[in-house]
Amino acid sequence: MTGLDYLGRQSLRNKLKIAFLAIIVISVLMTGGLSYYISAATLEKNALKLTQDTVARSAQIVDEKLNKLMLIMMTFMISQPFDEMLRDVVFGDDSRYYKHLSDLDNVFSQARVAEPLIHSIYVSTPIGEFYPSSMNRNRLIAFEDTFLYERIEQEKKNLWVEGHEDMLFTGKDRVISLILEPIFDTPVSGVYIVVNIREDGFRRLVQGDAEEASSFLLNDNGETIYPANQPLVRQAVDGGKLRGLMNRPEGSQSFELNGETYLLNYAGIGIADWTMTTIQSRAGVLKDLVYVQWLIAGVALAAFFVTMLISGAFSRYLLRPLQELMKVMKRVENNDLTARFESASGDEFGQVGLRFNRMLEQIVVLIDEVTEAQTHKRSAEIKALSAQMDPHFLYNTLNTIYWKLKLKQIEPSQQMVMSLSRLFQLGLNNGREITTLSKELEHVRQYLELQLSCYEDLFTYEIHVREPELLALSVPRILLQPLTENSIMHGFRDMKNGGLIEIEIIGEEDRWMLVVRDNGNGMEEDQVHALFLQESRKGYAVSNLIRRLQLYYGDGATLHVNSAPERGTEIVISLPRKGEQWNEQS
């Protein structure tokens, strides 16, 4: 049983109670839902703004740290020991290599003291390499064989290199490298300064103290500067979606990952072309709104119980006049036509009661005026409507449409659907029994077109109207279609092709005629006589037409059948020209 069936079986009192409950609960839920939506949107917006401010400050801190590192290295490059070493490089003099190595060691130490993030400094020159004496150089690999040398040779500019394993010194520590070319008054080539920054210290600078923080750095290729610890960050980066979302220097937006929504904030770091990025779950941001959901559910539940208590008493008060009216109706049901409804109320129930009283008075007056002709007319109308909705015809038509569609005959199928739609529209005639001859001919034309599609090559048809002004005459609907159906179903029953149906409209001075003839099998005299009997299956359409014509025209309408075996059949309906007197009544 569906909800509508259950509601339909309830009393009006219960329906009123259900309506009160539905209105109150739906109103509470809609209000609560809208409030939740607004709260969630506001909270999400504020969270994005707050996080964006934090990301921007973090990006500024990292940018300042990198600028400080750059400044320290600029100071290193303008120091006297470095300047003297570069002069020997220009002249290719390696005789003072060890003196330069000793002098630069002090400068290396000063730089590492000035910035604890510095892990090591390495200088590659044509006269030798220089590095802090406290560091153990990895002799198994030359600087020219590392990817650092390859990168600086390709880009020819100061370069920040993402986190990697230190290849220049032993220990395999994870570092982030800054590769610089020297600043000198004379052009010098082949000199590179590599500053290794501790990756773990740089990670703490970006993430803070939280080991699983969701803040991280991306390069121009959408890759992390150092390996991400958090699985969420790894999934987002490996998916390759983040770089496409960052279409501005800084901003915030949401994105989908594994069916869940996440909030993204980012801000650029100019000195290294890196981007400070933060990802957080939208569900985590909105977790504080759970109590709002419970509050809405609680309010809805409370409203439900309060409405239950109030709706019972309110519905009893509203339905009291209706119960009185039901008592009067029960008396009328027991054939007490003297019963009358009495109420001092002027509301809708009171008005219904007054009209019920008037209806009873009219029933008493009209109960003896129901005529047999009206009964026959209604019966004939029902039969006519049944005839137009012949299941066999409808089945054949829909079956033909189906197979034409299966055979990709789209245009013929569309034409059949339009003909069927037009057939029903003209047959129903907006509920009016009377139509015009023009519409009646259009109705039978659509019917014959559909039958032509169902019985291809079986027959053809012709429609002739001798006087065009006859098309405006009024006529009962569905007169011609039953006659043409008899021709197709019975006249052409034993034929495979060559059938012809002619419909001719002929006008005379005071009368006009509808003629339907075919070249089918024809009928014996006793078969023609059977057409006028209601018991005959063949005669159903003809006998029904005769009864309907008698209802509307009386003795003014006639129907003649001319038929003989192998000579076809001709049916002639003769009608008076003037039909306005019943056209308005119908």
C-alpha cells in the first residue's frame, strides 16, 4: 500500500491531523535546514579566510627566511677570503689553494652560525673545491656528476633545488640546496656555490611543531619540496589536481578527492617560485555544526508531539458541523428526503449544508423527470467512446510503431505517433459530442493513415467533398470511422491488396449525404439485415450509429446499406441541412 492509498483510507479528522503535522514538521525542517546551510557556508567562508591569512603569514615567514639565507650568502660572496680566491680563479693560480681553504673555513663557520638551518656550504671552482673542514667530503662522486650541476648548467641562474639526499658529503642527510653563481667584478666561469639547508629544519619551519600538519610547499611542477608525511597530502599531490587549481598568486577554493570535499589555501613565495599550501577537510571544519543538526532534530520532534496534542482538539472543533451533515445524509440514505441540515455557522460547512438542502429539494422535483431517451443517449455515447478506443486497433498501431522503430524507420514512426495523437484529439473533441464535418473528415483521414501503416498495400482511400461549404456543417463525432473500420476488418478480410475505400460528401437543397463505399467482399442480403441488429458483431457499428442519429436527428436521418457478394458495400447516411437546434444543446 502506497502512502497516498494509506492517506486515502483515513478519516478527514486524521487527514487534518496529518496535514497539521506535515506543515509544522516540514516548516521546522526547512527553517532548520536553511539555518544549517547558512551557518555551514559562513563557517566555511570564515575558515577559508582565517586559514588563508595563516598561509599568507607562513609564506611570508618562509620568504623572509629564504631571503635571509640569500643575504647571508651575498655577504659570504663579498668577503675578503672569497674575493681573493676568485681572483686566483680568474688567473688560474692554484698555488694558494690550501691558504684559501683555511681562510674560507672561518667564513663558512660564520655563515652557519648566522643561520642554523645551513647544513653545509660547498664551492666548486676550476682550481679546486672548498667546504668546511668539519664536513667529510664524499670522494666517490664529483660535483660535475651530480644532478645539481646538470640543473645549474641548464638554467644558468640562482637556483633552489627541492629536497634530496646530500651527495657531496657523507652521512646521506636530507637537504634542500641553493645553487649560486658568484658576484665578482670580473666575469668568472665554472664557479658554483652550493648551500645545503637541513630538510627537517625547513619542514618544521613550514609545518610548525605538528608532525602531521597539512601545510606543505609545492614547486612549479606541482611537486612537494620535500616528501609529505600525511597520506592526504600525498594523494592530493599524486593526483596532479592542485597545480591546476592554483591559477592566482594566492587564493582559496574547494575540491573533491576520493568522494570527499577538501578546502585548499595557497600563497606564493616569490624568491623561490614555490607555493605555500594547506589542505583541510571540509567535514572537519564543519564538525562543530553537528550540535545544530541535533538541535534541529530535537525541535522537529518537540513540534511533532505538541502538534499531535493540539491538532486532535482543533480537528474535533472544525469537524463538528461536518458530523451533523453526515447524520442528515444518513437519513437521506435511508430514503428520508424530508431531512434537512441546520446550522447557525456561516462558514464553508454551513454553506455546504444549505446547498445540500437545496439539492434535496431539486432531487425531489427531478427524480420523476429522468427519461429513457437520456439513458439511451448516455449508453450510446459510452459505446461510441469505447469504439474509438478499440483495443485491437490500438494494439496493432502501437505494435507497428514499435517494429518501425526497431527497423530504424524514424520518420514513418513519428508520422504514426502524430496521426494517433491527432486521432485522439479529434475523437475526444474537448468532451463535446458535436463537431464539424471538416474535423470529422480529418479524424477518419488520420484513422485510415494509421491503418495504411498497419496493413501496407492492402487498400487505398479517396475523400471527395462536392461542395466546400459543407465542411462547416455540424455533425455528431465519430460517424465515419466505424464504417471504414468495417470495410477494413470485414470487406478486405480475404484480400491481400487492391482494396479501395471512397468517402463522398454530397449536398442537396435541404439535405446532405455521407457515402462510404468499398470494393471488398460484399454481403448477402441476410448479412445486410444483420447489420441493423445489436446482437451482431458486424452490425455493432451500424446499429450504434443508427441509435445515435435517432437521438440527434429523430426521423430526419436515414441510413441505407447497398451490398452484394463480390461487388463491395456502400453505406449512405442522409442528414438534414439544419442542425443548429441540437448543436447548441449538445
